[in-house]
Amino acid sequence: MNVTSRFKQPVLLSGSVLLSHPSLRDPNFSKTVVFLSHHSESEGTLGVVLNRPLEKTLTQMDKEFAKLSIGDCPVYDGGPVDKDKLILAAWDWKDKEHSFRLHFGIDITKAESLIAQKKNIHVASFLGHSGWSPGQLEDELDANTWVLSSLSFQIFNHIDKKSECWRSTISSMSDELRLQANAPEKPWRN
């Protein structure tokens, strides 16, 4: 769906990436990169935090996954909502940095099938998700809480790097954001 708040032209947010503004201190979203899988003016927005690896695989979370080829896939903290639910995603880059295919919210059978068919497929799982009620994200964008970005090879290639994924991506947006992202968190301690 389209967003028309402060934007003169409607903007399609599904498939976009949100970068938390350096001034955002909410512990749920500080220094996060959020992939928006669904956006609708009437239903709200759903996404997952990409750069919060839990340093565990699916098998380490639940031994039942040891029987499956997805058992070794990494687990990420997808966000503060429904932390007991698992979302699977798979992606592969067709032409290095320019052509990308994403399979989001897939079931175990589809993930297993993709692994069997494609040697360069990446599979990740997300515990929980991030969600906004209708109009909430637009208000947060108007308040400059988030910076919109597009999907990129750089983001997906560095999601296991926690705040470095966020810092390098937001720093590439502007000199002002680069300075803010690299500023000490507690400058009075310097």
C-alpha cells in the first residue's frame, strides 16, 4: 500500500527497510535494521528486525530441528511482538548485488525444498516480529524516528554483525547520519 503523510508522492513500504534513527533510544529498536514484509493503510505494518542474531541455530533452540536441513539456520530476534512464533525467510542473490529473490514467511517444507534446490540460498529464522497499527508507522516516519532505505546486498550480507550492519547502512545515507551514528553513546564519559 501507499504512504502519503509527509511524502508528496505515495511511497510503497512493503519490501523496504527501516533504519532506526541514531536518536531512537527505545531498547526494542535502538540500532536496528527492520525489513518491512507487509504494509497496508487499513491493516498496519509487519516486519522483522534483521540485525539481532541470537547466536543460536534452530537445532540449538529445539532438538526437533536436528532432523531437518534447516536445523543449522541462524535464529534472530525478529522483534518484540509474538516472541513465541517463528518466521522463516530465505533469499538468494542472482547477480551478486543487483538481483535478489526473497521468500518471506515460508513454511518448513518450502524452506527445505529451497535448500535442496539451490546451493546459494540463505535461510534465517526470526523469533517474533515488529508491528505497527494502521497509521502508527507513518506517524513515526513523520517524527523522523526511522530512515527509509531499500533492500541491498550490503544489508543482507551483514545481518549477523548486529550494530555494525545498522551503523554502516545508516552512515551511507548522509554525512549527518554518519556523524550521529558514530558519536559516542555517552559522550560525558570521554
